[in-house]
Amino acid sequence: MKKYNKNQFDKTIDAHKKKGEISRRHFLLGAGSLVFGGALGGGLLSGCKQEVTTQTVSTTKTVSIPTTVEVPVMTTVTETAYSTVTEMTTETVTETAAEVKTVTITDAAGREITVNLPVERVAYLHPAIAESLVIVNAWDRVIAKDNYTFDTLIFPGLDNMPVLPYFESGSVDYEKIIELQPDVLLVLPTAGGIDLNEAISKLEPEIPVISVFDTNDADTWSKGIELLGAVMQREEEAQAFASFVQSIEDSVTAKTSGLVEADKPSVLLKISGWTIDQFSSFSNEFAPVKKLVDVTGAVNLAADLPSMGGWVENIDPEWLVTQDYDYVLVDIWESYYPGAMGVGVLDTSAAQTILEDLTAMNVFEGSKPVIDGHFYLMDHELIMSIRYPMLLAYAAKAFHPELFIDFDPDAVMQDYLTRFIRIEVDPIESGLFFYPKL
Amino acid sequence: MNQSSDTTFKPDIIKATALKKEQRKANLKKWRFIIILIPIMILLMAINAQTGSANLSIGDVFTTILHKFFPDTFASVSDMVNKIIWQLRLPRVLMAMLAGIGLAGAGCVMQSSLKNPLADPLLLGISSSAGFGATLVIILGVGILSGTAGIITSAFFFAILVSLVIIGLSSFKGAKPVTMLLIGLAMTYLFQSLTQLLQYQSSAEAAKASMMWMVGDLSGVEWSEVAILFPIILVSCGLLFWKSWDLNILSSGDETAKSLGINVFRLRVFLMAVASLVTAAIVSFIGVIAFVGLVCPHICRMFIGSDNRFLFPASCLAGAVLLLCADCVARTVLSPVILPPGVITGLLGAPFFIQLVMRQRRELI
């Protein structure tokens, strides 16, 4: 199927340039002809405008009756911390006789975007999107990766893939993206320091910029997968994942929804710091953490602390000493604790060392979570990526072991890895996501 | 003859005696200023020990402190209070005091020996190089070169390295003040750029971690760190105070100092090396605390003049007072969230300093 591409001329020029077939003289001559021809053509077109429109309508009526397929996506109105409104939309896949299919979607930034189908060349700018593409079984269409996707077990072919270095300070290599000519650029509107308006103005309409989901709103994550399913024409996989996520949430809430406040344990979520003694956390202003405690039946110790967008910076350790809390969940991030946790981590010694260091700290030594053995490390991917549903499973089991006696979070993770990531990894044998094991 | 010479010298003797008296009076005034600062500093230490996120009474705090020394006389309040006071608050209070003393002392010596009112550890590149060392480990650190120990080691290494480079390069030009200052300034920009380059290419979290370190932080201070810093500050400040008379001579001009038998080059290098060592040690442990080294000597100079025998100890005490004040505000204003004390020193010190500068008409150095 041949795809319409406005940059075909530029591509041809580039290809010839690479071959050394176009000299500066040729280029100027061609450009001059193009300008002259464009002016002439433009004049002719403007003079015959009515005639052309009529012809198009006529063609549509007689030759191509559009085939419309309706795919339901984005079924709720979601207001996020960033006031992004993702409206319900029915995307419309339109097919004409010239075999130009398009799909119209409303992305996580609330923009209505029409994308030419099929999407064969994908570039993305956040590691969470990489895993989402694997979930919808479209990783093989990725032509350029971000500079934070490293796991070759999950993402085959990384080594030879061009990198689109985007830096957190907001500098995206647009030149490289334009050179690579992906069919779409997938981004997250609220993560990675990407200026969405800048990306749109520099790349569209040739390269549609699609905001997949909002990292600050866990409710949009599954919908982001559905959106990807529609764009990549992998609706079945996306629906399967949505059902999987819903089943986890349902099975957890079925047991925790009846809990009264007194039965809910108080939890300190310690966010990864560059040194072990950094005490940062999230207040309930950060939607994924609020959802975590709401769904799993717990209370966030830092729920009401002063925060910026939910981020609680530098908690006074002596405040912690005076608090009565039951659990500690420590975020273990690869960047700060390389090789300690994650897929393929066999050795638990690094995690054990971190746990021992943490529990020996002044502030935790002799605390209730340490005495009761309710001090857990969790892989950063659980809280800051599409694997969030598995965090609900692990946390629910940790907080209420008596309610979840037959519930096995490792089995849930196993299911996720085999069904959606399509790797044969046993989380009990070959991965460390929550430590100590439940 | 004798009678006539007596009558000639008599007014001079009277004049000299009057001057001596005047001098003694002025010195007394200076000592009074220093002596006033000591109880203020102790009071602030007590306030800092008493205030915090945990609501502890004054009685509990002092009983817990005294229990450590007189366990038979003073009963322990509770394990929790004991932990808060002895493991969390007191190391922080002492670190704030030591860092204030060291930074202000180093600033005073740098300003006097380089004869520049803007000279301070920040301007001479020592803080920015330490910041680069810390950022390097925060962002790229692996293995043994990671974590707190790695950050401290790297920050100290780069701070000392830059100090040596400044001293070494300026030695070619006879360690002239302006040469040292310009090389220091160039070092500041060089390491700021390198730090920004690292931050620019790092993740948001790592960049933020580096930024947090750069604004200074007294959280997580431990006794072991206080124990390392204490002898360094004590010995360095002792050495600088010992050289304060020579510093006075140096302040009056290189030629004058030379004519009085001072080896100007050696003295300046010695003073800068010790001041750099103090700064490097402090910055390695708690990050960059700006403003203390710059402003405290100036505040004291406005009250007691430029005699380094008085100015140096007064600056040290003023530094401790400013940092203790800043830390108290940092810990209480948004409690239990702690603000960076390095930011508070600027917020507290700048308006006060501007007010003093506007009222002051004489020269700063």
C-alpha cells in the first residue's frame, strides 16, 4: 500500500544527495523550477477552484464510497492534575478507493488527530511508551527510540536503533526526527520535559505528535494503550490489556472496598533519592499514589504534607520518628540503584543490602514497620510506568495478607510478562519487583 | 636642656597615652561585639535544639541532653526523644554552627588577603568545583563512586584540585590578588558550565538531586561527619586567627608588608590554602551554602572595622549565627518539609545586608 507523503520531494532530494547525484547547481535549478511551477500551478488552481472541488465530490460519490469502521476508545472524561481533558471519542477509520485509510483519535492532551494508516514507522520519546508499544505488539514498527530504553530482553533490536536524545530540560532533537520521517511521534504530555506545542509546531502536519497518556494520572494509562491499539491497528491486544488491568483492580477492590478506616494501614512511600537518606514522598495530590492507597485500602502518611504537584520534598526525619505508621514502601530506581531490582534480576543481595542500610537508619531503626517486617522495596517501574497495576497487586497483598491469602502478585506479574510483554520470564526465578518476597 | 626636651615631648606622650586609651576603648568595643555574639550563638543553638517537627518541651530537650552526661541525676525522657535530640537534631545544630564558622572565616580571610570585597568561596570557584564533583557522582556515579561517601569524596577532591590550580597558576604571576581572583572567577564559570552540561543531559530527577545538593542541605548529618569536620575547622580557624596580624599588614598593601619583612607570596598562598581547605571540607559534607562567606565579614566590618584580629573571630561567630538562624527557619516554616538552608541564608541575609550597606558610608574594605 502506497502512503501519501507530503515530504516525498524532500525525501527524494535527500536520497539523491546521499548518492551524490545532486550538485548545488542542480538543486538551485530544481528549486527555481519548483517555485516557478508552484506559482504557475497555484494561479491555475485558484482560477479553477470550483471545478476541482466538484471533481473531488464526484469521485467520492461515484468511485469511492468510504468504508467506516467504528472503534470505541477513550470512554471517559478525565480531568488530570494538569487539567488535561480527554474526551470520549469514537474514532473513525476511513478507507477510500485509493486505499488511504485514516484514523481520527483524541489523544491524552485532548487533541483530535487524524493519522494515516497503517502506521509502520514509529518514534517515541519516553520509556513508558516503549513498553506500551510492546503490550500492543507493535515494537517491531519502532524505528527510533528514546535514550532511556535499555532492556534488550524486552525491547529486541535496541542496539542498532537510532536514538532520539531528548533531555529532561526540554531539548528534543527535531532535526533527527524529521530526518528519520516516522509516521507518528509518540510522546507523554506531562513527562520528559517535552514542550508539546513546540513539538507540534515543528513536526506537524507531516509527523503527527500523539500524546499517549498522562503519567500523573493512572486512569489514563489503560486508555493510552487503547489509543495505541487504534493507531497501530492492534485493538485486540489493547482490549486484552485493558481487561487485564480492570481484572486486577476489580479483584483487589472486591476485598478492600469493605475496609473501614481503622483497618487501613498507614503507609510511608519513600521515593528514590540520590542518597539513601533523602526523604521525599508523594502527597495525595499525585493521583497514582492516591489511587494506590484508595484501591489497596491504605492511608498515605504524607497525604496532606505541603507539596508541589504532589511531590513532597525533603521530609524532616524527626517528624517521621514521631509518626505512627505501619508500612514503608521504598521506590528503588535503576538510575540510583543499578541492577538492584527489575526484570532479569536474579541476585537479591543488592536489594538485601539496601534494605539493611535503610532499616538501620536512625529514623527507621526500631520503628513499627521494621519490627513487624513491613518494610518493602519496590521496583521503580511499578509506580512510574504501565506496570502500575502490578503494584496494586503487590501492595494489596503486602498491606492485607489475611485478605489476599490466595492472591499471588508474582503470578499476576508472570501473566503480564508472558501475555503482554511476550517473554518467558518467571518473576520468582528471574525478576525482582517487590522485596522481600510476599 | 633636659627641661626643654621634657616640655617638647610632654604633649606627644599625652597624645600617645590618649591614643592608647582611645585604642583600648575601641578594642574593648570590638571585644564587646564578639562577646555579645557568643551568647547569641549559644542561644540560637538552644533554640534550634528545641524547635523542630516533633513537638518537644524545653524541659524534655535539656533533660535528654543532660541525661547523656549525668545519667544518675537526669532520667531519660524516652527513647524517641533521645533519638530525636541526639541522633537527629544535635548533629545538625553542631554542623550548622561549624559550617557557619568555617565559611564566614574563610570568606573573611579571602576578602582581606585578596583585598576585594567580593571575594568568597563561591567567587573563587571552590564551591562550584565541589558542586561539579558532587554532580558528577550523583549523575554518573557507580560502584564505590556513588552514594554519600562518593559525593563527599568527589566534591572534596575537586574543591582541593581547584584551590591548588588557582594557587599554582597565580604563583607564576607572584600570587597577586587580582590574578587569583580572575583565575578563581574563570574556574567558577568553567565548573558551572560543566555542571550545567551534566544536568542538561541527565534525567529530571538526577538534575534535581544535583540542584538540591548545590543549594546546601543539613539533613541527614551524622555525628561521624561532625567529628571529621570539627578538627578541620578548629585547626584551620586556629591557623587563620594566628595569622590575623600578618593579614592586617597584608591588607595595608604588598609593598608595606614586604618592607615589614613579610613574605607576601608565601603568606597569601598559605592563607588561601587553609581557607580553601575549610571551604572544601564544609561544602563536601553539606553542599553549597552561599552568602555566609560573603556577607558575614562585611556585617562585622561595619560594626568593628577591618582589624583582622577582631574581624576574623567576629565573622566566624556571625557566620554561625546566620546559618543557625537560617536552619531554624528552614526546618520550621513548612514543617515537616525542610527547605534548603542555603536558600534561607540569602533570603534572611540579603535584606539585612542591603539595609546595612545603605546606612554605611565608609568603604567596605
